[in-house]
Amino acid sequence: MSTEVGDALPEPDYAKVFDEAPAPFLLLTPDLVIVHANRARLEATATTLEEQVGRHLFEVFPVNPDDPAADGLRNLRASLELTRETRRPQTMALQKYDIPVPGGGFEERFWSPRNVPILDEDGEVVLLLHRADDITDYVHDRAVARRAAAEGRQWSERVQQVEADLFERTRELEELNAQLRRSGERERRTARRLAGLAATASALAAAETVPDLLEHLARHGRAATGAEAVVVAVREGAELSLTFLGGGGPAASAPTARVPLTSRVPLAAAARGQVVVAGEGCRYAAAVPLPGAPELPTWAALPLSTGGAEPLGSVAVGWAEAQPPDHDEVRLLEAFAAQCAQALDRVRRLQDERRRARATRTLAEALQRSLLTEPPQPDHLQIAVRYLPAAQDAQVGGDWYDAFLTRDGSTTIVIGDVTGHDKVAAAEMGQMRGVLRGVAQAVTDPPGKIMAVFDRALHRLGVSTLATAVLARVEQTPAERASGMRTLRWSNAGHPPPLVVEPGHAPRLLEAPADLLLGLAPELDRGDHETPLVPGATVLLYTDGLVERRDETLDTGLARLLAVVGDLAHLPLEEFVDALLERTVAEPGDDVAVVALRAHPEDRPRPDGAGRP
């Protein structure tokens, strides 16, 4: 039937235009989280909506690790950010960036990208529309044409045709954006849903726990779906844990019901992978087995799937309208469910990692505490020790200290740091500490010889880890005893330098050249260093957690340590180490171990707490 002049044309369905457009399109939040991808984009990148929606663009499409110098993705990020900041479309030059392919690896691709901001009524950017035409074939054709031209053949007509086609397609994106602005109420509703999806994606990206995730969904889920009620069912073993996220009253803060995964209710069917959509024939209250579920005529239940073998659960939404959602609205719901699933998967992985880290930390700290024993207190020598675990769950394991008397009467103090921050590092630390104690008791040679024998013993015992350490010994000859002097002799295996502060003088680092780390070259000999230890002097051994800071050089940390020690050295030793840690360690990002030794004058009564009575 022909259309007479003046007849009203039907409103175009721009959501369907977006999905069916032959050009590849992505919808992104201003934070570059993927909201939706059309069919052409999914085909061009061999991905699915579940793999993309709710994830950051550059998490889905990372840099090829075999080509880290490639700048295509960096240029794309810069263009998207410029589009967001200027609120103006940006056309990029041809870019090369590889994409991951099924089965692993990356495939070389060339793209012609175009980025357009989608603005709200106030002129603020709510979405970014990204088009990237795959022009890999064109680039290869052009290379062939150039080689052919160099051989005298004329391929210019073919090149001009391809380039003209590419130029023409760059205009389609502006037209699509203009069409979206001219759309009617149905399209404005779709636009609001897309904006809701964008807000949901941004909010879910900040969630770190399942309750936090559900709270964000309660706040944004209904706006994203236009629904009166939303229920999330999270799979827990053979059951689903249901949480009511709204509908007339405040959102529940905890699961409100549990149903078997094998149940015949639609929420359970969706959790087994089925999409269920219904109108007047089946009420929402019957689909969602919750006390007080609203009597809504239209609803949908969708799986929370990340593309794995089994869904993580399901989500049900209900509307007061009697008309069931059409194909395009179901696509939006699928995008919403994909966002929820990606966020739930990420949060669960994060919580699992934290649980494992806490278990590891508990084991490591228990081992460390059992080994880091109270030091001896020889006559007129006072020793104070401290150990602080890192604030982060994963940072545990490698630092240790020790202090003991050897059979010749000398006092030995040790500080060490095994590479790694886990229960393996803690176990290796305990093994190394025990071996070093045994070597120091059996070998009465200077510290450098003890460290060399210790390194070779570790090698023969099959301990392959690397470690830094300082072994220092306080010695005193009869002549030194008569004058009240002592000698500090030490050997340093790649560790931060010891520090000494004498009464009336500024603290100084004992920066004699350090030997290699333990475990690198056990066949090498190790050196000794010595310095006089005057009465009242304090020696400080410490691990790098005391001085190292992110985005700061080690020299800066050592300078800060010298300044703090200079302010606090007059304090009694136990107060000194407590004040030192309080001043230098707000929240340790790494373990911190400290050994402080003070040589009290021997011609005066021993201070309280200094040595045995």
C-alpha cells in the first residue's frame, strides 16, 4: 500500500537502529565503563555483551603484552578523555591496536575511530558514543597498492574508492546522534534507560562487598530498568539467596529469603540460564517467592552470567504497566543483568582474595610472633625490639630480627628481610633465622665469615630464596673494658645501612659498602666493617619498611630517619623505639622490624630496664 502525501510516518526505533547498524558502536560512561555494544561491534571484536558490559574499556581491550610500545590504545584513551572534557566530537587518525582473540593471543587490527559525547538537558556528558571501523583490509590493500604503484601498475582508482567510502562512513555517526536527539517519547525513555545503565555501571565499579553492591543496585537499579521492584538472587551452593531491592518501601539490607536452585520458580529458572519474560498471565508476586512481593502484572527474570559455565544467580524486575517489554527493552535488561553479573563476579573474587590473604596473614604472623622472641639483656647493654605487620592483608611474611649471646660472650644482633610477602616467605624466614643462629654459635669468626658460611649453608640446604640482612656484634677487649669502650663489628648483605647516634652528636649511617644479597653468589667471601662504640651510644638496625615510601626515593626516607632519631635519641631506649615508630610509620605498607641497642656506661649503676640485675 502506498503512503499518501501528508500521511504520518511511524516513529523510527532508534534503539533497534543502534543495534542493527552495520557500523560498530560502543556506549561508554564518562569513566569509560562499557554500557552497551551493538551487533557489528561484537562481531568485529569476537566478543559478547556479557564479556563487555560493566567492565572498563581498557580491561576488555588491554595492551598487547608482546607490543607494549604500541600507542594506539593510549591515543584512544586521550581522545575519549578530550571528548568528555570539551563536549565536542573527536575524529582520530588511523590507529593500530591489537585485540585479544578467542583461545588466547592478540590479532593485529587497524581502526578509524570517532568519539561523540551524548549530553543531557544541562549540557553535561552522560555517555560517550564510540565508533571504530575496522579498516585492516583497507590498510593491507593500500600497502599492496603502494607496492604495485612502485612497480608501475595503476591501483589509484581502487584506493580512492576505499578512502571515499571510509570518509562517507565517518558522517554516519553524527547523523545517528542527531536522530537520537530528534526521537520521540519512546526513544527518550530508551535514552533515560541508557543513562541509568551508565550511572549503574559507574556505581557498581566502586562496590567492594556484596552488601555494598546490593546497596548500589537498590539506589540505581530501578532507574536503569524503569521497574517498580527489583530482586537479586545470588547463588550460594545449591541455593539462591534472595534480596529485595525496592518497590514502595526501603531496600532490604540483607537477604530476605532462600530457595533451592532446583526450584521451579522463574528466579531459579533464570539462575539456571533461562530468560523468562511474562505479562498478564503470571503475576510478579508468583514469580518472586518473597513475603510481601508486589502484585505487578509484568516482569522479567534474567540470569546473572559472565560467560562462564554457570550463572552466578539471577535478577527479577517488575513493572506496573501491563504491556510486556519488547525485544529492544529486553536487550537493555540483558545489558543491565550483564553489568550486575560482572560486578558480582568481581566483588566475589575480591572477597575471596581477602579471605585468603587474611588466612595467610594469620598463619604468617603466628609464625613470625613465635620466632621473634624477647632479646637478652647483657650487663650494661640494653636491647629493644619491635615488629609491625603491614596494614595491607597481602603484605606479610619476610621481615625478622634476632638478638643472642654467642659462646665467647659477645652480643649479636640481626635484622633481615626475605623477598616476598606471603606464608612461603614467612616459612623461609623462620628457616633462615634458625640456620643463622646455629652458624653464629658454631663459628666464632667475625661477622663477614659467619655470613659467608651462612649463605653457603642455605645453598646446600636447598633454600633458594633471596634475602637481605645485617649481622652486627658488640665486642670488647680487656683494654676496651678498662677505658669503657666497645667495638661494633658488622657485615651487610644488601640491607639498608645501620645507624648509630652518640651522645652529643648527630646520628650517622654506617654506609660502608654492602655485599650482595644472600642467595645470589654463595661462593663469594663477605667483608667486615667496624666502628668504636662509645658509652651511651645507640645502634639501630631496621628493615626497609621503616624508611621506604611510595613515590619517594630511599635517600629521602633515610634523611627523614636521621632527623627523627636526632630528635628522639635522648629518650630511654624503650620509649625511643616506640616514639620512632610513631613518628615514621603512620600505616605500614610493608612489614617493619627494628632492633635498637644502647651501650650504657659501665662505670655507673645500670639504668632501670638496662640489663639483668
